[in-house]
Amino acid sequence: MTDQAQLHQQLLDRMTANGSLRTEPWKRAAAAVPRHEFLRGGFFRRAVGTDFTGWESVREGDAGWLEGCYADESLVTQIAATIVPEDIRGRILREPTSSSTLPSLVLRMLEDLQVEDGHRVLEIGTGTGYSTAVLCARLGAGNVTSIEYDSRVASRARAALGHLGTYPDLVTGDGLVGHCAGAPYDRVIATCGVRAVPPAWVEQTRTGGLILATICGWLGSSELARLTVHKDGTASGPLLGGAVSFMLARPHQPPPLGLLPDLDEGKERETGTGADVLNNWTSRFVAQLAVPGAQRLTIQRNGRSEDVLVDVETGSWAAVYQDGGRWVVRQDGPEALWDHVEEQFGRWCAAGAPTLEEFTVTVTPEGQTISW
Ligand SMILES: C[S@@+](CC[C@H](N)C(=O)[O-])C[C@H]1O[C@@H](n2cnc3c(N)ncnc32)[C@H](O)[C@@H]1O
């Protein structure tokens, strides 16, 4: 066995042992797709230094490249929407914009998609093309459509897939509008996060079909949802759990914060809901539902740490800090952001603090609601 074949087999064994790879057809599909073929352009590795923490590139042939390709890790392949590994010597500190998702999450999601032979699937977020290739190995390339927003990422994926002789329908554009020409689909799967499932995905999925997508928000909590499309044109279903997170679909990225408001202004009062609700994955998800337009930053001022929520669109803000044993909020703007968080958090606690798996997502032509 070559090193590559051995590393690939170890990855398959690990994914089977940890329960992400569960059924024979997906085991065969995962075995048929060599991940390193989708990472020939290299990847970025997080580099923690004493002076500067950032991303450094690992190119094909570098020490650790092949092992990295078969590690069960997400590998960043593009930064700041333009920079690829071959562009960088040294380190860079900017936001990742494309990656190869960790294989166990790819396979867990494909298993959760509950496909059957002959199903037609729309994937949003082609990325390197790895997950697209696994889908093609399972269903046949003729049944797979994949959309990638970034044209350079899309052309690299097209080349990698073509190199393996795999020719799905690859579309470059905004996957949030789906791809009407191929509709209706039996399944829709998104490998980028969304703030809300777009109505277009529901319209383009047949009745009884499934949509699998990660619902994210600007406070940084997220979860995978599986929705069933109903004949009245709505879709609903549970969150599946596992604290799944993805980079947000590009049109769903938060706006720049710009100049901060004057944080000395505003009305101050005591609050029974501390900023620590923002540190727990589930309660942060709950808070995020209450203030979907808010972004969080933690700043040091007046000799203490303040958690600040800013809603750029409305200009509303809330700063929450601890003063001895009590929590204090100061807020201003048309929306009393922390009042919304308090109200939502209180309702969730009164319901017995249900887990995210007990939440239901509903999508209608008017938009998305999440309830518990
Ligand atoms: C986590 S990566 C996808 C990983 C990929 N499935 C793989 O196996 O390599 C997310 C991708 O979604 C793409 N993306 C972001 N917003 C998108 C949108 N609105 N439509 C289509 N693709 C989008 C990004 O450019 C990025 O390449």
C-alpha cells in the first residue's frame, strides 16, 4: 500500500469508528475519492507564534502536506476572498473564505441527507470540490449540481473534478438563489452557513424532499437543520445537533462595524441576564435569534471588560459588564438590544432550557422562524 492509500484508509477507519461514516454506499463513495487531489493547490495551517498568530501555507510536496490532506480537519484554501496558498511566504492574518471541510463532517452530512439511488442533489458551496466528488461517486455525476460563488475557487474545483474524470453540473454564482434550470431536486445540501434558509431552495425542492443546511448568525453560534418540503410550499424540520459551524454564505456576511457608537451615552440599569449567556453555544444561539442584526465585540474600557452588541443597520447598541456581583447594561438606539436578549433568554429558561435538537425551523415564502 502506498503512503497515500494507507492515510486514506486510516481516515476511512476513523470516520467509521466515530460514527460519521455509517452506511455501505457512503463508505464506498468516500473510499473512491482521494482528498489530496482537491488540495494540490495547498492549504493554510494556523500558526501560533509568540509575535504573530496567523495562517501559513503548506504546498504540495511540503512536509506534512499529504498527512494534512488525510487529517480529519478543515483545511483553509483561500483567505480574504483572493489569497491562495501559493501567494504567501510567511504568515497572514485575515479571514478564511474557502476551505475543504473536515471529512467526518462532510460524510456525516451526506449520511444525514438520507439520499437514495437516483436522487438529484443540489449542493451549495463547491469549495475544493471534495464533497461534490463524494456525492458524484454515490449518485453519479449526472445527478449532481453544485454552485460556487467564487469564480477562481470554482475553476480550481472544476479542474480537480475533471482530473478524476468527474463531470457534475458546476455552476458559478450565488447559491442562495439556487439553480432553477435543474429543479426540482430531491435534496439540497449547503456547505456554507446561512442566516436563513432561502425560499428559493424550498421552491426548487420537490414535495417530500429534504434541505440540509447550517443556520448561522452574527453572534457566532450555529446548528445543522434538516427541513422537509411540504406540498403547501413551506418547509420545516429539526436542528440536528453537533454544534456544526460553517463559514457564512458570502451575501450573508455581516457588514463592517465602522465607527463605534459613543459607548458612554445610553441608559444604564442592572440586568438579571449577564453577558455570560453569550459564552455558551446554546444560549448564544437563543440570544442571536433575539437580535439577528447584532455583532459582538469585547472591549476593555474603564478598567473592565465590556461585551458590546452593535446593530450597524439600526445604530442600536448595548454594552454589558459585571460590577462586583451584579450585571449592568447600558444601551441606546431605536432597538433596546439587551431587552430583546433578556426576553428571549427568559422564555427559553421558562421552557426548561431545551437543547438545540428540540428546536424546529420553519420556512415559508415570508421567511424563516425558529421555535422550541
Ligand atoms: C466550507 S467551503 C465548502 C467546502 C466544500 N464543500 C469542500 O468539500 O471542499 C464553503 C464554500 O462556499 C462558498 N460560498 C460562499 N457563499 C456562497 C454562495 N452564496 N453560493 C455558493 N457558494 C458560496 C465559498 O466560496 C466556499 O468555497
